[in-house]
Amino acid sequence: MANDGLIGKISHYYSQIGVGIVKMEGTLKVGNQIKVKGHSTEFDQTVDSIQIDHKEVESAKKGDIVGMKVNDKVREGDEVYKVE
């Protein structure tokens, strides 16, 4: 898969609450479809919520550090792609 759809990388995962921290390299909106891909990770999901500094936001842009509910375990370094 080419990196043209790459919108971020996982920097941390909170397993207790199922939240991945993503360092954004692109833009993302609530409702977008994403694919999370890594050495032992690969799943698609719809973005239900994005938080910046524990506040709900509708979208995120390059440079933002966001918390996002994930449907499966993610690992540091996993890549997040937007599925068009």
C-alpha cells in the first residue's frame, strides 16, 4: 500500500480505555473510514470520536496529537491511513 493515504502514526495505546494516540501527518474528520496497519495489526474502522487535550473535536490536522477510540489493540509505530 502506498503511503499517499497515510494520515498519522500511533505514538501510544491506552489498553484500559481502548484509545490510541495519533500524531497527525494529514487531516481526519469524525465519520472518516481509516485503516490501521502495523507488524501485527491490520483493521478498518469508522472514526467515532477524536479528542485533542481531552476535548471532543470534529476534525484534526497535520501536527495535532489526538486521542481516538480504536476497535482493536494498536501498537506504537502503527500507521493510520484514510480509506477513501
